[in-house]
Amino acid sequence: MAKRDYYETLGVSKGVSADEIKKAYRQKAKELHPDRNSDNPNAEEQFKAANEAYDVLKDADKKAAYDRYGHAAFEGGMGARPGGGAGGFRGQGDFASAFSDVFDDLFGDFMGQRGGGGGGRSRAARGNDLRYNLRINLEDAFAGMQKTVTVPTSVTCGKCLGSGASDGSEPATCPTCSGMGKVRAQQGFFTVERTCPTCNGIGQIIKDPCRACQGAGRVEKEKSLSVNIPAGVETGTRIRLAGEGEAGLRGGPSGDLYIFIDVAEHQLFKRDGHDLYCRVPVSMAAAALGGDIEVPTIDGGKSRVKIPEGSQSGRQMRLRGKGMPALRGGQRGDMFIELAVETPVNLTARQRDLLKEFDELGEKNNPQSSNFFSAVKGFWDSMKG
């Protein structure tokens, strides 16, 4: 599906000024914000489209490239900034970042940009990154899954759209630092610079704060997110959800959410990388005579395994391709069956007599015992010598 023209998305003509583009974006952001359009299922996509359009048209270099090449300017490596480095265009747009730029453009000018001393713009604070520990079982790690998680976090205030100011008002330049966010004091030959105590480094103050967020530009809220858990994850795997962390302060960009995976221990299988191990008990008679057994596999199926005659405890047999999948594609690991020969218990008198009779048959039925005790005798003889 072809992308919609960016100028059309914002409702402006191609020759308008940067201020008119900014004004049109602000109006669109207010109209389409998801918190104000809960009954419109298309509001979020329209909101992202407006952010994407503004992200390009607010930047002179990107706008010039778009005016000349259209959407193709940002495909296949085009649209690089002069002097090196790509323009940093993001296909889906980022509301927090885009709105932060609008907020800073309108209210964050430093004194140096108004003809005073040097300095740059005071930028709103980025939100904190968040961590969520997600525990899953081995079967889910094998197959992959979609998991909905509920995260307590801070989100952009839908009432003031992150500005912190009540509807109809705007943040004002801090009178203490004149919008610099920092104040300077002369101490002898040195000049000491510190964060402005009035605005805490933001450069603006809220005279009429938004009642919904008390001027912070964000509110506490639980957020439900759908997380794609790829097949092959293991304990310690980290999944990053960009922009899903805590909302920024007064329109600043949101942090990221990191999902840390913890795979629970399984009652049948032990995992080592991509390989699985399953310890299977077998009777003494089955180990001595040999035969076939059925063992479970992690996908819920069964595999038939042939036990060689005379098998001992600890013997391993490999089932190729029955282990865990690689996280980034490729073949599956293997599953190893380890035999545990079980000594019979609760014997009857007849069974005891049969075992005694069997034990009297001698060394040829117990080659490992014969070899061991022969080595012990040789050791003792060498010590006497």
C-alpha cells in the first residue's frame, strides 16, 4: 500500500513555512491522540502517520530530500545528512520525541539563541528505562509465544499532551536562568555552573499546571503490551521494546522497556544450550537383555529408543534434531537419553534366591567388577613391593 503524502497527512500545502508545519502538527497531535480517541480504532495509526510526517518536514535537510524524491528519499540509503551520517528517519515515528521537538522549539530557546551568550536549547528529560522479569516454561521457550504483560509505568498525559501546562496556557521561560537551565556564580577566578534551582534544569516553569498530571506532563498508569517471545530463548535473554518505558518529563522522549526472560526448570528435561538431556530409568533385566523403550520429546511427542544388550547406568544415546531451536534460526539441537539402571527392591524369597544364584555365575557376567577388582589387587601388590 502506497504511503500517503506527508503534506496531505498534516493538511498543509507544499510551500508553507516551518511555523505553519509546526502549527498543523500540533493541531493534528491534539486531534488524534489515542487517549482522546478511544472510540476510534484508526486513531493510533493516524497519530503515528502524523508524527512520521512531522519528523521529516520539520527538518530542512529531510524536507528538501522529500520535496525532490518523495518517499524514495528515505529508502535504499538516500536522504543522508550533509557531512556524513544518515538523517535518522524512523519509519513509524515517535510521538514523545516529535512532541518534545515541538515543545522545545516553542518554549525551550536559550538566551544565546535570542541574541545573548552562547548555549543550546534546554531539552525535556527522557523517561527512565523499565525492566520486566518474565518467567516462562521450557515448552514455551521451545515453541515461542505471544505474551501479554501488564506494566505499571508513566505515560504521556492525554490532557496536556506532555507539556505540563493546563489547556490554553503554555510553560513560561524560567526567570532565574532565562531558559538556560543552569545558573553561574563567580567565585574568585573561577566561574561555577550548576543546575537552576527554580526549574531544575528544564528552562521553563509551569505557572498554570495541568490538573491531570500536576505539571509533570505524565501520569501513572498500567499499560498492557503484547510481547513476541521467539522460539529458542533461554534464561537471561533480553527483549527490548523501544519507547515503551516511562514517559519523559514534560514531553521528553519515553524510555525503553526491557523484558528479561527466565526459563523455569523442567521436571523431565535438562537444558544445555541447544541440547536437552533426559534421564530414563530402566529395569536391571531390560538393561541386561536389551529392548525398545519410548521416551518423551519436548514438542509433546514420543520417540522409540533401542537399548543395547548389557547397557550400564550412565550410557547415553543421541536423538538428533530433538533438542531446542536456535534463537536466530538454524537447526535444532539434539536430545540425549541417559540410562539409569534401577536396582530392584522389595524382593520375594524366590527372587532373592534367583539373584544369589545369578551372582554365583562368576566374573564373566560382571566384566566391570572383574576389571575393577583386578586393578585393586594389582595396586595393593605394588604397595607391598
